Amino acid sequence: MHRIGRLPEVKVMTAARAVEVVRPGDRVFVGTGCATPRRLVEALEHGERPLDDVQLLTFLTTGAVECCDGLPQTRFRHRTFFVGSDTRELVKHGRADYVPLSIARVPQLFETGRIPLEVALVQVSPPDEHGFVSLGVSVDITRAAVRHARTVLAEVNPRMPRTRGDTAVHVDRFAAFVPVDEPVIEYRHAAADAVAERIARYVARIIDDGSTLQVGLGRIPNEMLRYLTERKDLGIHSDVITDPLVDLIERGVVTGRRKTVHREQVVASWCLGTRRLYDLVDDNPMFQLHPLDYVCDPAVLAKNARFVSVGQAFAIDLTGQVCADQFEGELYGGLSTQAEFLRAAAASPGGKAIVCLPSTTEDGSQSRIRPLLHPGEAVTIPRGDVHYVVTEWGSAYLYGKAVRERALELIEIAHPRFRPELLEEARRLGLARPDQQLKSAVAYPAEEERVVSLKGDRKVLLRPSKASDVEELQDLFYHLSDQDVYTRFFTRLTSLSVSKAEHLCNVDYDNEMAFMAVAGEREGEFIVGSSCYYVDRATNLAEVAYMIRPEWQGVGLGGALQQRMMEYARARGLRGFTANILAHNAKMRRLFQAGPNVSVEFADGVYEVRMLF
């Protein structure tokens, strides 16, 4: 039990009396999220005094704007840093102004007076025995508002959790306290649909054990948390934390043991959830809530190794420019802190910067991957800062790649219905070769990825190929010996053209299939081996071929590729494999003969081999 101190009786009053300090022309800050001081705002809205030119400043509020017949009702002009549910209609009707600014920069504007504050309205916990209240579930920019406003008014709610970190404010800082006793506002993300679930699964695959996560608002990033239950020792350093985090802590997934700053602690700035989350953070030393300018401080973020940022966007163009604060021509959300976290993840050793979005609008009528962003869709994240992009059709890694490579990777994760149109526009814009084709019309089969161990403690990822593997496949070719080239292609090739390389990796995942064996981190992977097959539907057999870098030969990679191909082919009802092998290619003969039901015929220096499953 908390030891509760006493409020100064002279400062305890009704909400109506407290807001009498507000004068015409004042700038009034309203506390954030689930700590929105609704009774104080209500008293201000329903007061009888004329309050001309009063302006309400908000980040993200809940229930601070009343509605009548679906229309917002307010006597004041609003100025907001985030277009949320309270202010969206106000912005549309010209009653609120959106400030496109990182939320982490707002405290500095309060401090310097560039954004003056006369009054701050907040909600706090009761004081402790030392006279300190807690800002509870919303520190964010509220801490700076409390620090720099001329007058601070607070609702005091015994149900507001006391949180650790930089959340304590002495009662002397407040001009008035308004007692309230009601449940802290709760927020639940809308249930994820099948598209969001598929995206969440793709995102979760990218996240490694020991990562420190920042997870932004939105259904997809929060759904992603549900698919991390098999990870170990994750950490959290995030602007906001939500309910799915509770399950990960209870399962022992989030421990923070491998964090490099604030070890074994969850660092955040505000909570957006239910009583279950609030009970967990209440007086819990595992949780440290700090102002956003600290949580997003580049010097602090730079100390986080393996830092992963997961944010949601509304649209992206084929060069990688991201729009995250406008949706179908309307302002929606805001810059928030996405850019800071993405840059930090990109700079972090082992970090990953991830942007996710559905491939189409909700009605399926438009692709969110566009040749060019639409008029009115501002660039929230410049293309130079974009690393991973994930849709329900797969993931693309753009960083360090040319615009043509980016365009092809993004088209591969667009909805199949829009891929031909996007490819045609990419050709017109010079973002794709005139002869570029795409064979796959399905989602990238991420479920077919396998990590395999080889001799000498080597590990590789065996994954389905992509059309964008062309350049890396050419690089594999140029590492082969002349003899390897001859035994693979039956001719003395000195180069592998783009069209030949595409034939080996641009497949439809059905009649044609290819697997790449890749080494290195996902962000800098390189192909060390490849396998492919092409189905003859007349016989229901597939012709197969392999390429392996010389330094990766003799470690079992050929056998691993063959086993993976067999598993995939069996699942699709194929009868077996065939191959033509030159007489002197003993390694390939041994590889094939290790399979089941092998028959061999020899003619003109070539073994015709058949393997039946």
C-alpha cells in the first residue's frame, strides 16, 4: 500500500473554480492520453465567462472534446501535435491546427518560450508522505508543460498509478487540486484483421533474441508483440507501452537483461492501455517513465545495442519515401517520434528500422505502394532513412540500394493485383528495366525459411528466392571456378547476364522454385549457394540444378539445399527430380545418389539421373 500524504487544503477546490485562472488569450496545455483531465476541460468548456482567443494545446487526448450528432463541440481553437480521435474532425472543420513537428522537440519549445504556456491542465496521483504526486501514465511532454506553464491545475485521482522515473512533482508546483475518483481512461487497439496478422508475423521474424524494442502506435506494431513469445531477453525503450507488453513480461520474454542502457528496466514515456497494464506499472521499479525528450535523446538512444523500431505508415512510393501522417487526403496521426527512433535503430549495432503497412487501402481499391506519393501526401520519413518495409506480402530491405533495386523489392511486396500496374509505371519512370518481368503472383513464402547448421559450426539461412536476388546471384556466379561454371551450365560461360540470372531466381513458387543459401545478417546477407527446379507437368517431375561458392563446398550445403527442395516439392505433389550430370562431376552424382529411389542412365558423357520421392 502507498502511504498517502495530504493535499494543501487551501488548494483543493472544484473544477469550475480552478479554471477561473484561465484568461482570454491564454494558451492552455491539456494532459495526454489516458491521463486526459476531462473534468477540468469540461469545466473550461462549460464556463460562463467569455474566454476569447483561448487556445488548447494537445499531443493526444482522449475524451477532451465533446461530440453532438457526430460533430465536435468546443468553444476554443485547438493546436495539436498529433491528429487523434479527439481532434481529427476539428482539423477537418478548420477548428484545429496541426503542427507537423516531432513530439520530442516540443519540450524545448516550451522551455524557450517559442510556444508559450499560461496554464497546464493535468491528472496526477495523490501525493506521497513527502508531498510528491506522480504524473502516472503520461509523462511525455506533460512533464515539460508542468515545468514551464505559468499556472498548473491538477485532477487528483486515487486510481492513477504512481510510476517510477521522472514523474514526481511536488504539490507546491500546483495552483489547485480537483479531487476525482474514477477509473483511469482505458484504451484498446481495434482487433487485428487477417492482413494485420500476416504483417505482424513477417515483422516478428525479423526480430532477434536480446533486441531492445520501440513499438509505435497502431494495430500492426502492437499485434506484432503477440508473435514474440518464443524470443528471449527482449528489452523495451519506447515512447509508448501498451497491453500486449504485459503478456511478454509475464512469460519471461521481456527481461531487459541484455539491454546496454537501463538494464533490466522498461523505459517509456506514456502508457496507453487497460487497468491490467496500469496495475503492472504501479510503483514497479522495472518501469521507468521519462519525458519524451529524454527517451528520444540521440545520446541516450545511441547507447542501445540491437535497437529495433517498429512504426506504421499509410503510403510509400517506389523510391522509398514514406507518408505516415496523412491518409486518403486527410491528416491522420502525426510525426510523433517515428523519425528519431528509426534513425536510432539504423545506427544501432545490430539494430533494425522497420516500417509496416497494409499493401492496399481497406476497401482494396488502391495500392498503398505507389509509383509516386499522391498530392497532399507529405514525406514523413525520407527515403534515405528507410530500411525494412513490410506488408502482408513480404518484407523488403531498401537501405543502401539503388532506386531501381528499391522499386523492384517494393513491387514484390505489393498486392499481386497491382504489381503489373506498378511495374509498368516503374518502367515509365525509369525505375525498372524495359524488359523487367515478375513471375510471382503470391506472397513471399516466409514460412519456408530455414536456418540450417553445417560442418565447421557454419550456419546459413535457406530462403525462397526473390526477383531482386539477381545482382547477388551474379556475384555468386563470379565466385565460381571455371570448372564449376562448366559443370553447372555445360558450357564455358564467362558471364551471367541479367536475363540468365533472373531465370534462376525470378520464379512463381509453383511450377518454378528456387532457394538461396544466404550468410551474414539480413541487412547485409550474401548468397553462398542456390538451387532451383522447373516442373515438367507432363511427367510431374522437376529438373534441378545447384550452384555453391567454392569456399562453402564440402560443408554439407548441397545436401541441405537438396533436402529443402525435396520437402518443398513433396508438399506440392511432385513425383521427383531429374538432372543431367557431366561424367566428371562426381560431387553432384554423390549428392543425387544420397536421395531416395535413384536411377541412372549414361550416354554421351552425361548421366541422366532420376530421383523419385
